[in-house]
Amino acid sequence: MAVEQSLMLIKPDGLVKSLTGDIISKMSETELKIVGAKVVQVTRELAEEHYQHLREAKFFDELIKYIMGEYHTKRVLALVYHGEDAIKSIRKIVGSTNPEKAEPTSIRGKYGRITSAGVFENVVHASENPKEAEREIKLWFRPDELVYTLYPTKIEKVTIDKVFWK
Ligand code: DAT
Ligand code: MG
């Protein structure tokens, strides 16, 4: 078994149905650690990049609207889990992509549904393999938003506008 990390997203339907607590509790069945967490308002750019492998799928536009929160709330809770066998153990708790085929006690089996437009509202996302996990974690989080330096970093000098409290 390898020490891995995985990106988990609680999607807008999960937030609107107040499932966050249940899902995080269920995740405590693993011994994985949360090393990053934030609420995100998903932009079209982020959504399209995240689901780039599905660009040609006929349900792509609906999928983008769903993750951007058009149907529920414009919020996603992004979590990074770290520990032994993280990817497989999370995918098992999450269940199959199609909520009607997912094991009934899995998160997707319990809480997911298929809409009349054919969208799989499957409540959560979980990385599929270590390569995807790295791509996704780097897409959703900056290095300083994680408590562990999971991947190599570099330092660059930049001038930016930053928001402070008045
Ligand atoms: P997963 O989220 O299990 O990794 P995926 O990466 O193949 O599955 O697809 C990403 C999301 O796209 C998935 O969570 C729900 C949606 N999706 C996938 N296949 C679908 C289909 N045949 N019909 C409708 N939505 C689908
Ligand atoms: Mg996937």
C-alpha cells in the first residue's frame, strides 16, 4: 500500500441537501487525514479544466452547469485527503459513478440521483488515480493552502493586488 492523496469535492447538491457533515463523518471510517479544505465558487474555467477528459461527452454542458451550481447553490467544498491507499479507499466509500448502480450504502448510492435531463447528480467527486489526483489537487489548491507540501514547489517573485480587511 502506498501513501497517497486524493481530491474530494462535495458538489452543490451535497451542500444544498446539508450532507456535508454526514459525508465527512462517513470518511472518518478511513484513517485518512484532511490536509486542505475550502469552499469554492466554481468558475467556468475551473469546471472545464477539471472535467477536461469529458469535453466530448454529450452531457458535458450539463455537467459544467451542475458543478458550477446552476441547479443548487454556487458552492463546492473541496477537500484533500492524505494517507495509506487514499484513492481506493475513498472511491469505495464514494461508490460507482452512476448513482443507480452504486452500492446502496455508498455515498452516491445513498444520496445520488439521475435527473430527468440525464445528469448524474452524484454528490461527490473523488480522484481516480495518483496522476489525476496530482493534476486535480494542483488545479484546486495553491501550495500554501495545504498543511503538507504534497508535491515539489518553486518560489517566484510576483507583484499582485491582494485583498485585506478594511
Ligand atoms: P467519476 O466522477 O466517478 O470519476 P467520471 O470521471 O467518468 O466519473 O465522470 C465525471 C462526472 O461526469 C460523473 O461524476 C458524473 C458525470 N457523468 C459521467 N458519466 C456520465 C453519464 N454517462 N451520464 C451522465 N453523467 C455522467
Ligand atoms: Mg473521474
